[in-house]
Amino acid sequence: MSLSLLSVVVVEDHGFQRRMALRLLSELGVARLHEAGDGASALRLLRSLAQVPDVVLVDLDMPGMDGIEFIDHLAREHLARAILVVSALDAALLHTVQTMARACGLRVLEAVPKPLTRSKLSQALAGLELVAAAVADDDPGEIGLDSLRAALAAGEIVPWFQPQVELGNGRAIGVEALARWPRSDGRVVLPQHFLPLLENDDLVDELTEQMLAQACRWKRQWDRSGLRLKLSVNVSASTLDDAGAADRYQRIVREAGVDPAEVVLELTESSLIADAARGLGVLARLRLKGFGLSIDDFGTGWSSLSQLSQVPFTELKIDQEFIAGANQQPRKRAVVEASLDLARKLGLDAVAEGVETVEDWQMLAELGCAIAQGRLIGDAVPGEELPALLGRWRRPEH
């Protein structure tokens, strides 16, 4: 998006700082500019505008309604397409506010520390184009429950595969199967758009079993061609309530000609905490049958170490939320380091998700992480495209 087409609202109580921000934005070519000196007047302004602005630039430390309360209003009333936080406050607080805003459904540009400069603003606003492109790519169109049921029944929701590689030598050792719904209009719908509908209709277990069966058939095909890869498949939280799940999963895998020892079942940390007390028997039986068990998105739930120690996990996946920017943010790096240390002490394999840059790779290698997956290595692709993707993969220079 050209900066000349942007509409920006500057919310800053300090008159000089506000004028400086407006001047810098004008120098960058932003023509549609509005301003407010506090949160309350900014809300009145935003509610009166004919169109929602592209960016609201907001200071956190304002008298009366502070920036955090103001951002909460923005999210609830959908008064901005994106926010850009400008503040002299410490980085840890800025990160917390950014995380809160994203959780409220706002697009968040990288925070800018004061004092404002033209280059800082330019760099931050450049991120708006990337965010807008990602949102456009992820537009699922209209999804109806009937069409979703029909797609599931017809086997149209299929696994795509994202590689997992060893950080020590770059060798591909596994793939994670991720549900995708390729539609006739060319769109590929991601699971966040259809999983809630399936969960509400009690169909998510059927999806899980279809993903497991299809993914195992692909694995068997790769095995025959000499490409041996461990397979990771996400399973639903309701699995932990189903005493027959272990036997069914074993049957599905064996019918495809795959050894359960080559399959890792991933459970999100939040589902573990909700259901572990009832599901320990199911988890134990899955391990008894040879399946690996992974705690996915580690660190994003509110787990206790005692619960983790009771569950027979073989793998811990560090969530991409902590990987992104950890090479520059000491608090994130500390979380990654502590997670890796915990994995070592519990005897678990550690997999870092969301590895997007060479800097991420280098940091993880320094910290002793064994396995990585993410955009740097490759996005998820259909099964028939995986060998070519792995053929293109080269170990990053570091």
C-alpha cells in the first residue's frame, strides 16, 4: 500500500511530539492525517470519521484514558485497521501491549521507541503492507456448515506438510501434517476458519482420523521412494475423553502400513490442561502402542510443571510466538532458553516452530535446539510437492 494512500490518526498528549509525528508522516507522503490530544477526544474523532483509518498511532503514557485502555476501545469498536504504538516505556511493557492488542483482534505494527524519526516511522509503516498481504492471502471467503460437511465427507480437506529439519546439519527428518481445504475457486482455507465450525458440529474427531489416515498414506508413499520422514499429526482435545481413541489410531496407522513409532501425535498445551486429569489413561495407552506424543504451542497455556511431569510426552514444541524476534528481545530469548532446558531435563525432543530468518536459526543453534520448522525451511505444501520442496532446501549459512 502506497504511503500516500494511507489515512493515519495520531493520538499523543504532548503537543510538540504530536506535531513532530504529523510532520514526519507528511514528509513520508501521508496526506490523510488526523490528530487528537487524548484518548477520549480520539475516540470521538474516530467514531465521527466516514472511514476507519488505516493506522492509529498511539502513545501509551497519556493522562486520563491511558493508551492501553484506548487500544481496548479500538478493538471492541473496530475503530482502526492497525495500530502503531509509540512510547518511551520499556520494551517488556511494549511487548505486553502488542500481545494484548493482537489478542483483541487488532493488526499490530512493530512498536516504535521514542524519539520518533523519519526512518523509524518509515520502517514501521512498511510492515503494514506485509500485514495487509497476509490478511488478503488468508481470506477464506464465505464458509457454510453444509458445504464444510460435504467437503469433509468427500475427503476434500487434506493434509499439507511442513518440513522439520535438524539444526545441526540441515537434514530433513520429519513433517507436520496441517489441514487445508482447497476450494474450487482456488482459495485454500486454513484450519482457523473451519475448525470452530467442525468443533461446534462434533466433527473434529472425524477430521483428525481423516488427517491421520491420509498423512500415513503419503508417508508410506515417501517411504517406498526412499524418503524416510517422521510424521506429526495434530489431534483434538476430545481425544482425551475417548477411551477407544488409542485402538482406532493404531488401526488407522497400521492399515496404511506405517509403524506407530514413526508417528507423533500433537496436543496443544491448552487442551492438555483442560483434559489431562481424565485423559492420562488414553495418553499412556497411545505411548504403549508406540506413538510419540508432543506438547504443541508450549508456553502459550497456563501449565504447571507437575502436570507436564505426569504426561508421557516425547517432544516439546516451542511456539512461534516466542521464536519470532527472540534474537533481539532478551525476555523472549529467556523463554526459549528455559523451554529448551526443561526439554533436556525431561528427556524430550525440542522442536522450534515459526523459524523465519537466518537470525532465528543461528540463535536456536547457539541455544542447542535440535529441530526447527518454519518459513525459512519451507511452508506447508501438498504431499506431491514435498519431495521437490526438500530438494530445494539448503541449510542456511551460519
